[in-house]
Amino acid sequence: MNKRILGWTLVPLVLMVTSATLNAQSNPRGTAKLQKGGEYVMVEYGRPSMKGRDMIAQIAPGKVWRMGADKSTTLTTSANLAFGKVSIPSGSYSLWLRKVDDKNFNLVFNKTSGQWGTEHDVTQDFASVPLTMAQGDKGIEQFTINLKEAGKGGELELLWGTTILRAPFTFK
């Protein structure tokens, strides 16, 4: 009888320790949001730390990165957007970063959202837009996505280490 009571007492303790360990390993989530004229664009993403890594070197040319950690990065917009000549209808999309070469990257919009960040289905890619690359003065340890107001729309900005990638857009 004492073994049975001890066993049932240990089960919740083991579950609590396991849950705490799993939660400690996950990365914090971040949200960027831009509102303009009653419309909005929002990006929800995981925020890994650099931990000595090089963002440019860790992605092979032609490959995609989940733009964050854990669950895929999700862009949700109430408005139709235009990234240059590329139109993005209102809705939710997972965002991916495709490395073209060491100085060129594309932002990839995928029709599936909410999946784990390693589950990229290329057949669901909807659109791709080029990003401009710049080098920042100071290193950003934790991956950050900003949405800034710019002109008739905004700018999506990715920061990690000293790398800054940007994509301007307009509300349609």
C-alpha cells in the first residue's frame, strides 16, 4: 500500500519537472504589429539567441530558415499588401527566409501557418520577395522582427547579430 501511495505521489512531481524542463528549453515568443488606417499587419515569432552562431553561415544557399525558433513565424494581415510588384492578400501565412547566396535573401510566404518551424512544405509557398541586406553597428543577440511605418505602408525588418534584412510594403 505504501508503494502505491508513493508511486501516485511521484507521478505529478515527475510531470511537473518534465514540463518545467521542456518549457525552459523553448525560446521566448515575440510579436511585432503595425496599424495604419484601420488595417494591421502582425508577425508572431520565436526569438532564439545567437549563442555564437553566424546567421549568414548557418543557412545553406537554396535552403529556407524558419525565421525564429520552435513554431513557425506567422504573419497575419487584415489588409491586402504589396511587396513591390508582389501582392499578398489579407490572411495568415508562415514566413520563411530563403538564402540565395551570401548577400541575397528572399522572404517566402507560405499558405500554411501554425506548423512546427521545421515542417516547411515548399508546395504551399505562395510568394517570394527579395530582401535588402545591411550591417548594423551593434550586434543583436536575440532574433528580432520589427514592423515600422514607412510612406504609404511599412517595412518588415529582421535583425540578428549585425545582419539587418528589410522588405518595404504598402497597404492596398
